[in-house]
Amino acid sequence: MRYSNIQRLLSAALLLAFTAPVGFSYPSYNGYNSSDSALADNSTTIVGDVQLTSRNDKITLSLRDSDVKQVLRMFADKAGKNIVFHSNVNGKVTLDMVDMPINEAFSLVLQISGLNYYIKDNTLIIMDKANADNAAFSKQEMMIFPVKYVSASSIANFLNKNVFGIKKAGLSGVEAATVNAATNEVIIFGMPSDAAIVKKVIAQLDKEPLSRTFVVNHTTPAEMADMICNMLLPAHGMSSGGGNAQGDYIPPEPGVGTGGAAGIVTGGASSSSSSSSSSSSSSSVSDTIKLGEGIVACSASVSSSGAVSAFDMQNLAISYYPQRGTIMLIGGSEAQAQMVENFIKTNDIRQPQAYLEVSIVELTEQGSKEFQNNWSFGAGTWAFSNQGGRFTGGRAGAGGILEHYMPITRYIKTNVYDDNKQVAGQVYKPYDDYLTVREQYPGTYISWTMNYLIENQKARVLANPKIIITNGQESIIDLTEDYVEKVTSEFLTSTQAGAGSSNGAVQRNYTIGDDKGIKISLVPFISPDGYVTLNIKPEYATEAGQVYSDNILGGKDLGATLLNRRNLDLKNVRIRDGETLVLGGMIQETENKVVNKIPVLGDLPLVGAAFRSTTSKKGKSELVIMITPRIIQDGDDSVADRL
């Protein structure tokens, strides 16, 4: 007899251990104790409110392989209730209970037997949890629970899958939760005992989302949001939305609404459109003053798997405000907010800068040499001449008379008028005229002249821009100019009675180019050891010529403008602070030689030089770029001080 009592006590201790309430203190793991106040505040025991009797007397039972129906009859007799069994109720139960409250004992027997119960008036109805008839007995009342901060639909889905779906005794055995979307309320069609667990679940989930704002000082809010969405969140197992198909973060343009995770948030006096008003014109958006406009960068969630349904209404969302220079976090937890804050503090650092002095010099030198033989020969009425390789000949004039013109000054009498426009007198005014002189052409003559001309031209084009460059950011020096690249002509047509006809008007369309001149792209890396490493891409284009084509008017249009280009693409050029890098060698040379001569005579040895004229032209230009960086020291926040 004593052995039997000891066995009962051990069985009851085991049963109590597996059904311990929330306040039970489990062992701590890694310094985290389940009895901490934080765990107690965030824990809810999912158990049905089993109320077999209001007295809840304690009972002591010891049964071996007893029919479950007989055991439940004993509970009904103890509670003073009638009992009805569904046809699918069967099985046996073994238990040892010592001084256990009758409601708790009744709940345990139902749980281990896979049964559920309903009370109608004073009668217990017992049936299998999996039976479809549960729906008819579960929907006893309609209860409404308001939801403040989150979606009632998500809470209803959570209740159906994770609370009512586990089919515990004392809870409705079917999906009893639905919603009133207009008022954001959860509606329960179930038993009165469902109310307690529904209130607990709503209290745990219906919390105001966490909202934190962080100021960004040294990087742009868009760049910081990009790093958070594509570096921080994925590194912690959270997938972020708002990128393109390749997973790259693409911030949406201001004023353009999106239907996905990325979009626009407006506040203050902003009149920007939301995702439903994307049809508004871009001009109206750009002309409107926007105050407090924010752009949603991404929202992050953790994908769940398994039998437990996820509650995803408190996902973390990242937005940024370009005008304010801030990052806003909405949702998530305090730990996640602290994680984002630490990330911003670590990466929002002042970028090193350097003062860059650039000197761009183009040295141009042009020269020409011209040697001409000019001679003339006359005999009687015939004369011949060679002027720089251009040969002419013919009669000098009738009767051997040679006419030529001599400039003279003549005077003409001109009236002078007074203030009343009356003739007050006359004066003589000079004017230039020519006098024709006729001279007798000599019988025979020959003359020879030689011209030798050397011409040199030198020019220099200088630009000396001074800019500030930031570590890792591309800077562009653009000294290009616009030019007419192409011209096309067309007739303007008018429509009459559905047919097109020309009205004779002509329109010329001009294509304007903008790449003639000097353009330099620089991407720096400013190291803490006093060096500046540059990726340099200078581009220099000058006009080489023009090509013309026939147009519809019978004339010529400019078909294309040809450019001479001198480009470089240099990577990782290392320069010490204060030293000068010289880029040269971009030389362009041209040479042209023209020889004019009299056929046969110009090819004779020795004397042939008297019948030849030679013109030589040479051109040379060189582009020289000199770059001098000077690192700006920013005091305590400089790169060298942080390393």
C-alpha cells in the first residue's frame, strides 16, 4: 500500500512538470533565463479556458486502462452535469492524480485523448477534435475585438492557424476568426471560452510599431539607405524588397509612386502623388515645392517555414528624407533599431577630400614655306605668263597697245545747306577714281621674279580649373562646347481634304553636338599615408572637317562634322600630396606639300626649278595636363586618426 502511494506521488509530479504554467523557472541558457521579466511580459500560454465547474474542487484519482467515456462520466458526476458522447469517442486512459483541481484534470484527460468539449445549458458534449461536427457546436457566440495598430486580417489568420488550429480543449476546434475590414476588428464565431486567449494574443501583437529617426551627417541619406538595404539587412537573414531583378537597390524617383515595397511617403505641405496617382505629369511634380518628402528604400522580412504561420505586420521598413538628411526606421524590434543605429554610426564618417589643381595646356605650332617662280614673256601682240604655277597666254591688245589703270583723286562741287535746309554755299569734296592709261606694248620682252616666303604661327590654349574631390566619388571637368553636327532640310506639308501637300515652306533641322573640347573624369582614392590614387580619363576632341550632302532643294546640307579625338584612360595613378603629375605625349602632327609646275619644262634638270612653285605646310599640336592634389586635413575625423 505504501509503495502504491509513492508511485502515485511520482506520477503526479511528472504530470505537473509537463503542464507547468508560464511562471515556472526553466534553466538559463547562455545567460538568458526564461523567468526574466522580459520573457514573462512577452509570453502567452496557449491553453483553453476549461471551466467544468466554478468550484474547481481538487480530486485524487488512480486508474489503469480505463475507458475514457467512464472517466469523463466521473468528471461530469463530480461537476453535476449531464454528458453526451459523439459516436467517434473511444479509447482508454491511465492516470494517477493527487489533489489536482478538477478543471485542470478534466482538460488533461481531453488533451491526451484527442477530444474536445462543448457545454450547452447543463450538458457536456464530447467529440473528437478532428470531427467535422465541431463547427456546429463551436459557433455559439459572435465576439468582436478592436485592433488599433496592425491589420486585423493578419491577427485573424494568426489565430486560425496557430491557436484554433491546434485544437486544444476549451477552444473552438475550427477556424473561428474573421475580420471587419472597414473597422479593423477581429470577429470570433466561437465559444465564450475563446475570448480569454483572443484578448491575450491581440494584446501581444497589437502594438504600436517602433519608429526611430537617425540623422546622417557625412553621407547622403540615399547612399546610407542603399547600404542598409543591401548590406546590413541581408547579412542578418532579412530579405529586402525595392530592388530590381538583379537584386540591386534602385531608389525610386521623387514624385513617382510604386505599388511594391519601394515608394514615396509625403508629409507636411507636400503634394506629391501616391502610388495610385502615377498618371500625374512630371512637370507638375517638378514645379511643386515639396516639404518633408520621404522615399521608401526597402522593407525587410524573415521568411518562415513549417507548421507555424508567421505574423508579418511588424516588418522593418527603411525610408530616407533627402531634404532633412535623415533615415527613418519603422517596425522591427529595439534590437534591430540598435543594429541600424550602430551601422549608421560606423559608416557615416566624413570622407577624405583633396583640393585638386588642374592645368590644361595645348601647344600649337604651324609653319609654311612657299617658293614661287613668276615670269612673263611678250612678243609683239602676244604675251605669256606663269604666276605660281598658273600659266596664261594670249594677245596683249589690238595694235600692240597695253591698257592699265592708274588711281587718281578727283574733286566734285557739292552744295552746303544751313539749318533751314537752304543752300548756303558750295565746297569741293575729293573722291577716288581711276585713269585709263594706254601704252604702246614693246615689241619683245621677258621678265622673271622669284618669291620665297616663310611663315610660322604659335598658339597656346590654357585652362586652369580648381576643384574639390571626395574620396571614391567621380568628378568631371567639362570644358566642351556645342557645335552644329548635322543639318537636314525638309519641306513643310499641310493636310487638305485628307491628303498631304507641300506649301513651299522649308524647314532646316540642326543636330547639336556637345563633345568638342576637353573633358576629364577623375575618381580619387585618398589614402591615410599622404597619397592620392586617381583613375583619370581625359578626352579631347577638335574639329577635323565637315562632310556635305545633297538636299531636296538642290543645294548642300551639312551631313556630318568629323572630329579628331585624343583620349586616355589611366587606372590607379598614384600621386603624393602636393606633387604634380604631368600627362603629355598626346601629339597630333599634319604635313602638306603642294608642287605646281609647267609640264615638261618643270621636269627639266637644273632649269626645271625655274618653272616650279612649291608650297609646304606643317602643323603640330600637343596636349599637356598637369594635376596637383593637396589633401585637406579635417582634424579629429581624418582618415589617419581613425586608423
